[in-house]
Amino acid sequence: MSGRGVVSLLIWLSCVPGMFVHSTMGTTLFGMQLAELAWPPSWQSLWLLCAVLASLAAWPMLGVLTLRWLENRPLHWRWPLVGTLMATCWMLPRGWIFALFVAPGVLFAAYLCAWHVLGWRRAERSSAAPPRAEPERPADGL
């Protein structure tokens, strides 16, 4: 296993307890909010539902970022941006304290975001560079 594989395995294993608590609490909260949803729903209820769904979807997005990092293939810059927004939307009100349970994953996600954005920029610059022109060859004397 490569060094990247070991690092990602250790980080994901350290996040398992936090992921379990997050997914359990998130699904419970989502179910409770959905059961109590009145018509028309309040903006607070809709915000909470969207925040819970987005935060739960952030884990698979981090998985995609990790897999592409392991393959050394940066994703488009939008992936890290969307993943970061999805992960942080639940932290804004008072969920940042729960981020301590998955702190290695949060730090790893920050690193992966930077790696993917910079890698995408490098790839864009190299593909946008004009191809090197071949030197002119002297014409045959006819």
C-alpha cells in the first residue's frame, strides 16, 4: 500500500466514530424534522433539513476526493468547493463543536481541497499552453 493509501486509511478510520454519531444524529434529526413538517414549512425547518442532508452528503464527496487523490487525478475545482459548502453548512449554527470528533477528516478535507484546486489549475495551464512549434526545416533544393 502506498503512503497515500496508509494516510487516507488512518484518517478515515479515525473518523469512523464521528461519522457514526453524525449519520445517526443526522438521520434522526432529519426524520424528526420531516415528521413535524407543517405546510407551509417554516424557513427554519427547510434550512435544517437542507443542512442535515448536505452534511450527510459531504462524506461521499470526501470519499470521491480521497479516491481521486489516491489515483493522483485532480478533480475540477467545483468538487472541492461544493464539498466544502456541504460540509460546513451544518457547522455554521453551532455544529462546529461536533467537527472536533472528525477533526482529522476536516483537516484532511482542507488539504484535499487545496490539492485538487491546485492540481486542476496546473492541468488547465498545461493544456492551455500552445504546443511547441517544430523548427522549420530547410526546403529541398528543387
